[in-house]
Amino acid sequence: MQSADPIVTSDDTVMADAHPNIALLKRLDMANLENAADLFTDDFVFHFFNPKLPDLAGDYVGVSGMQTFLGKMVALTEGTFHVELITVTPVGNELIVMHNRNHMTLQGTPIETEVVVVWRVVGGRFAEVWDIPSVYGV
């Protein structure tokens, strides 16, 4: 099983190019998912559950599903949602574990929450993503 040191980001962005899954992640532009469709498997699924945000819970299928989720998040937070990448760690040949800090304003209240996002890569493409937030932050 192949592993690597965490890739520290935030203000001191450093990403190891040695791991192919990190190179794949670096190609992903969340603001332009239509042009990144080739990075996803046909049956890609984004899993989101947060008991504090029940209207967003669910499995979002395909690139269009990911776009739907992001649209809902932007609408819910009135455009204030943004992600601060803290670390990225490839785990073996299939997983990437990201530690993010999400920032947003909900109903006039600024919120910051810690999140772990696990990406599963199959055949050089993203197959699944699990978004696992700290439920005490939102």
C-alpha cells in the first residue's frame, strides 16, 4: 500500500506531484465541472450528510449531481461558501483524504467548520466522494 506525507496547503501550499491521484486532484476545477467531466467515472457519486444541513443530505450522481449540490450550497449560503484546503494525503492507490475548513454565512451567522473529504479513485478517475463534516461546527 502506497502512502505519502500530508501535503500542507492553506497559506503554504505544497502538493506532492509524485502521486498520480494528487495530480488528478490538481486538474480538478470545481468552478468548471463541465470541462472536468473526463475526470469522473460515469457512475460517480458524491455522498453528503450533515444533520445540521438536512436539506442538502443525499447522494448526488454524476457531474451534474455535483453541480446540483454546489448550486444548493451557494444558494443556501448566499454565495459565501468557500473551502480552505488544509492537507491532502494520498492513501494507497485508491483514496485521497483531504482536511478542509469550510467557511460560510448561514442566516446571517458566519460559520467555520472542519471537514474531511475522502475521494475514491478508480482507473484514474474519481468514482466516489464522501464529505464528512464536524457536526459541531455547523
